[in-house]
Amino acid sequence: MLPTKSGISEEYNKIASTTELKSGYVPINYPKQVGMWLPYVKFPEYMQGKSEDDFRNSVAEILDNADADKVNTVYFHVHPSGDAYYSSDIYPKGVYLDGNYDPLAIVIDEAHKRGISVHAWINPLRMQTDEQMQALPDRFIVKKWINMGKPFVKNVNGRWYLDPAYSETIEFLGDSVREILEKYNVDGVHIDDYFYPTTSPDFDSEAFEISGASDLAAWRTENVSRFVKKLYDTVKEKDERLLFGISPQGNIRADYETQYADVRKWGSESGFCDYIVPQIYYGFDNETMPFLTTLEEWVKLTDESVVSLIIGLAAYKLGREDKWAGSSAELEWINDPDIINKQIDAVEASEANGYAIYY
């Protein structure tokens, strides 16, 4: 059974009372994680054109509802597209933030009142669109790189992405995470599945040639693991008790073939992440990625690992047609309104360590 609302608070109090205070703050984290994403795509609803009080009230309502659903961890989107929903000296202000307040500080305050853990969710490589980049001040370091013709950032279909082949970009990512950890009492850092934005060899052909490597896919996969480890190490340098998590797409084969994400390494070896949250956004009847089969693949991947397995579930699909699921499963999310509860039951009956929901 999941902990009750009071159970969450009691568990946190136990953690706090038995943990040595190193920095005056005890991170809130739970052995069984029940997570929820707070994505930037929802920010216009409760941030754009809103006052600080409006935003705080919206966050309080969201977290009250989350607490009632036994959520004990939220992943708040602090850095989605080269911008910041926190006080940053590195990134420009978030595009949906038109008030003079600090969204991350408010989320932390309201979540910690309820004993809920806050993990700062970042998209490491994805930056602004070309139009957005042109409008930014020239002092923004990524724009400086572009103006100077540096190869550290590339334009793919009108959007800029950091190239993880370079030590400069990896150090930049480490500095980005370090800034958050130094300024805020977050309980962890969380990244999702925006790794390489393209499979085209043109993206990093110069760096690949200089590297002397012969296998482009293997070289890119190592580049991604290198920056993932950098982020993990940066988190642990701040405080070993802080968590670092990764949320890759649920299709393991596609993780390797399209994004060069070495989920087998990350999920089975120490030193890359504390928890992994595959986005198993598939119904039971999905013709290519049925939920139970995919769940079992991830359980096997993390078997006997120190890495916790948290299963990502797609509540946002409820009531919608799933056109990629195959003809026999297109209407599953419409015809079965209880599908998420059934998936939670399946997760709890498995060896997974929890679940997280994307509403």
C-alpha cells in the first residue's frame, strides 16, 4: 500500500531526525517514489499573465491534489529550452514567466510544507528556437558561441541544441546544474529524453572526424553517457543524499537507435543515476510495445541494480485516441478509463520501486 498523506510526513520526519545535518537542509526523498511531472507546457495556464500570488495559489492547489493522490515527489520543469524558471545568472528568463517572482522557490516552499520532494527537471541539450535566440541579449553564453561560430551548439530544424561531443558543453551543463544546487534546497535533479536531436551524420561530422572513432553510434552513445555522468557527479559533489534521475523513452531499442541513450548502462551500473523513469506510455493492447511486456523488459534491465526503477505512466492519454498503438488498440485509452489504475496495480506487483504520472 502507498503511504497515506500523514504517512508521507511521518516518513520525512523520520528521515530528517536520523540524518546528520551537513548543510542545514535534509533532502526529502523516499524509498518508494510516487512522482508527478510539472511540465513547462502547462506554464501558460498558471504562470503567464499571473501575479506571484496567483502562481502560488495554483501551485498550492496542484500540490494539494497531488498529495491526496499519494504523490511524494514532483519533477518541476526549471530549464526546458535554454531558459530558466528560477533565478539564473547563466540562462535567460523563462519565456512564459512575465512576473517578477521565482517559480522554483515557490514550488519548493509549497512542496516542502507538504513533505513532498522537489527534483529540478532540466532538458540539458535543447535550447531556443532560432527566432528566440536572435531576440536574446548577446551576453547569453550560447548566443556568444553562435555569434563566434563555435561548434558547441547546432541548429536542427530551426532550434538550437548543445553538441555533447565537446568538453566545453559538458562543463557548461555541469555549471548549470551546480547553479541550481547552490541556490536552492532541491532534493534532486531530473532529466528527460531530449538527448541527440537527430540521427543525421551532419550534426557532428567535424567532431566525429577529429575524434578518430569509427562507429558514429557508439561514439555518440559515449558522448551522452559522459555528460550524464557529469551531471550525476555534480549532484553528488553537492550532497550525496541528493538524487539524480533520468527519464528516457520507454522503447529501449529506440533509446539506442534514435537518441544514443545507453539505458542499459545507466540502469545497471552505479555512477550514472540514482533512479531511472522509463516513459512506458503504452496501453496493454499496444501492438508493438504492450505495457506488461515493456514493464518486464525494464524490470530485467535494472535487476539486481542499485538504480531504482520508477515507471512513467501517461495519464494525459486518457480519453484520447492512440494512433500509434495499432488498429486494435487505437481506442484503448478511450474505452478503458481505468487503465492507469490497472497499470499502477501492475507496477506495484512488479519489482519496480514506484511510478510517476504525466498528466
